[in-house]
Amino acid sequence: MGGFEAVYRTSIDEPERFWGEAARGIDWDRPPSVVSEGNRWFPDGRLNTCHNALDRHVAAGRGDQAALVYDSPVTGVERTYTYAELLEEVRRAAGMLRGLGVQAGDTVVVYMPMVPEAVIAMLACARLGAVHSVVFGGFAANELAVRIDHAKPKVVVSASCGIEPTRVVPYKPLLDAALAQATHQPGHCVIVQREQSPAELVEGRDVDWASNVAQAAPADCVSVAATDPLYILYTSGTTGVPKGVVRDNGGHAVALHWSMSHVYGAAPGEVYWAASDVGWVVGHSYIVYGPLLAGCTTVLYEGKPVGTPDPGAFWRVVATHGVRTLFTAPTAIRAIKKEDPAGQFTGKWDLSGLRYLFLAGERLDPDTYHWASDLLGIPVIDHWWQTETGWPIAANCVGIERLPIKPGSPTKPVPGYDVRILDPEGNQCPPGVEGAVTLRLPLPPGNLPTLYRDDERFAEAYLSRFPGHYLTGDGGYLDDDGYLYVMGRIDDVINVAGHRLSTGAMEEVIASHPDVAECAVIGVADELKGQLPVGFVVLKAGAERDPAEVERELTGLIRDRIGPVAAFRRAVVVGKLPKTRSGKILRGTMRDIAAGRPYTTPSTIEDPAALDEIARSL
């Protein structure tokens, strides 16, 4: 295969040859004769993603190998599905959906906790050529309603409840409330009944998962075009019209299959665990599709890094199931470090089989890197990517050549990604100089070809700022060795424990409070979660309120309308917000103050004293 530099250069200089070879790792109903055309990959190829994830491994004689390990400390349940067993479950679930009228091209919304049926539902959709849209189970009813109206699902698949370490969260009332708000109404809702909180079913609309799957005739794979959509994933915290990232079938299968061995060094038959949620892109790519496409065993974990029951929870899973590669967010490692700073819980488990710890979702701070590296004695690998890309942009590709680690950097751009750092005029920045992190077009396979039902917005949001380049929305620089450093978002999206959330969405909720005149939300650095939102609120004249009471009410509003995932707990009442004379709130300057960075008072500011008040509040 050659060293990393040789592989990378081939991917950039000869992308057709590079990805044409990678495509041989996938089973095709009709092999593509054209590798790429514009921004479309394998345009004349046909395949089925579910076949590639399940059927072909069973046909190759691996039906008895573990495919999915479900480990749920919150319920005390563990279950292993072989490839043959998982295939049979998916065939019947696909048959059930087909019986409810789901066909190729239809959409299905999946609103589920971390249970095997969530994975089975996604694969069943892929089997039929239907398009799934998974909505994170922690989202409030109105967020779900907006996504239902945009995706227009024929069927919604949900569960009676989700289970947190300290409480049961009924999902069915949230789904009912969302459908009461939504304009679009699905033909049916399929409900997985959980014994912790069984749900009341609406006659004629709701059907029980277990009984209907048991009666369903198994469904075969439906061949689809490589360019047909596999799923829609709405980016978190969107306001107004949702931003639905589309993933195609062909490029996605090729890229994820390639990434499992080359980026993560994972081989067929090995146990790979992405400690994430199926509601996020990491769950799509590396709980469900990536490991199964590669013939690995994947772990589905319904629990937390701490508190289920202790900070040794992750180490128990690794030791019990023989995990070779663990992928999680720096937040999870920080939570473990906070509860067990000396790392005593690692001593209770045999971690000798763990080969790599990959971290992504937010910047990996050097303290957390060193703590994990010293504790585990294995490579701790930061890597960076986005919901939009679907797989890593920058990483230490251990399956090609392990490069020296530089704390604070996710190493080098991954083969296929031509990363360019551009200044505001679109010129390339020299090494060490910060600019906008962009990807020179065309994007490699597996990246979003567009936004769902919004090609114009896709072009405007990602392609218009620097012609010929995709704008990642992050700032950063490349060093003299070609290592990438990502310094943070250049827009108003903040990263809370690996979840991208729009501060604009939070401002919209806060502004709906009857006593709030105006507000601004910014992200401030947090040792545990990476960033936390802080709201600055100006009350309406005459609203003589206790600031602590206002803060409690606003926290409740955000929780209800966006969800606990926002981790919103601080709302500071101020006399005025810093603005330009034209009325634009100086969020960038506020972020600089919050981060302790030096800042200059903009010449356009209306009242410089407003910045002093923000600084005192922080």
C-alpha cells in the first residue's frame, strides 16, 4: 500500500483510480463504469447498503460471528446478535415496514433510545431503499415536529420510553405532542414497548413493533442507484427550515468501508465500539454502518461514561466484550477523569486487548490527551470531522501508517480530503497562519451531495464563500509538517459535549419569554463539556424580576423546546447588550471576552460600557 504520503498523494492526484479501487470492497448489483461525475460518485452503479452490511457476510460463511452486542447497564440487559440473527431481524422488520406501505424513496423517521430495534429499523429502511431520518431521542416535541414536517415520513418508528441513569423518559407522549403540532401526519407509528413504561397506542395509527415484526413476511433487498439517498440527518439545534444533511448509498458505503481499515485499523471479526448515540452522525457512521460494512462486531451501549454505575463503566464494556478500538468524545473521557482522577477503575478490568482510543466531536485538549494516554498506555488519537462529511477529514490513519502524535492536532488530512486554509480574500494562508478551514472540491465519497429539498441553501451555506471550495465553518491552520489545527467555529454554532447546537435556536426560545426584551447566547469554555451556552438577557422595562427566578424559567424553556442536550443553565440579566450603531449585537467580541482573549472595542460600538458589563458578568 505504501506509506501515508504516497497514499494521500494518489487520492488527491488520481481520485478516480483511488476511489475506483476502493469501490471494489463493496458488492454491487451493477458495478459503476463511471467513478465520478461532478459532485456525484459512482453515478451509474446500483447496490443495496443493507446487503453489504449483513447478507454478504452471512453468504461468506460468517453468519455465526457476533454482529451487534447490546449492553444496557440502565436495564441490566446484555444481548449478542450474530450476523445471521441480525439479518433475520432486519428482514422481518423490513417486511413489517413494507406491509405498512413503505417503498423505495419513502422516508421513515426513527425516534428511538439506544436499543437494538433502532439499529434494526435503520437497516430495514436501507434494505427497502427507504430513506431514514433518525431524530435524537433527547429532543423535545417541537424539534421532532419540525423534522416530521420537513421529512414527511410515511411511518415513524419510536419506543415507549428512554431510560436515563436516574429516571425513565416517556417518549410516546413527546411523539404524540409532536404529531399534534405537525402539519404532516404519518400513516402509522410503530412503537417498541419497553416494560419500564409501556405506552398507550392510538387505535388505527399506532402499531406494536414486536407483534407486527413476528407476523411479517421477510423482505429481500431492493436495488437502488448509488446516488439515491440512504438517510437524512438534521443538524442539531436548527431554527426555521431544518438543515437536512443527505447521505447517498454508493459513496457512503465505499468511504465508510475504506475508513474502517485505513483510518481506524479495524479488521473483520474485531470488536469496534463507538460510544455515541444513533441519533448523531457518529452513531450512523460508526455504530451502525461502518463496522457492519467491514464485518466487525459493533457495540450498542445504553448507558453513560459515569454513573452507570461508576467511572469504570467504559472499561467494563471494553474488557467484557473484547473491544479492540474505542471511539468516543473528549467529554466522556473528561467525565471519567473528573470522577476518577487517579484512574483507579481501570485497574479493575483487563484492558490489554484495547489497541486504540479515538476521540472526536470537539477539540481534544492536551490535558485530557495526556491523562488518557498515560492511563491506558495506548495511542490516543484525536480526529476531526462533521455531520456533513460523514467520516473523518483529518486523522492519524493507523491502518496506513501511524504518524507521530502532536497534542492539540487531529494530525493530517485523510486521503481524499484536500484541506486548504484560506484568508478572507480566498488566498491560501502560509503554514502557522490561521484562516478558514476549507476543502477543495470535489468532496470525496460519503460527503453530503446536498441538503434535503434545498440545493440552493446547500450551495449558499457551503460553496458560495470560496468558489471551488467547501466551507467547513471552522477556523484553523496547517503547521510546517502539514498537521491541521482546528481552533473552533467561525459562526454561531457551539459544541456542547460533541453536540453541535445553534445559539440562534436558543436565542429564539429565550426571546419568547414574556419578560425578555432581547438576548444573546454565546458559548463559553467548559472543562467537562467543551463549551456551554450562556445567555445574556435584557428584561423589558418595568419587569421587576428576581434574576435567579428568570434564569430558572429560561433554563426550563430551553429544556422543553430544545432538550436537556443543550445543557443550558446560565442566564445573566444585564442592562444592555453590546451593539453596533446599526443594531448588530457584537457576539464575536463577547466570545473573545468569555475566552479571555484580548479584544479591541469596535469603532462601530454604540456604548462601550456595555462590554464592561459583559466582562463583569462573566
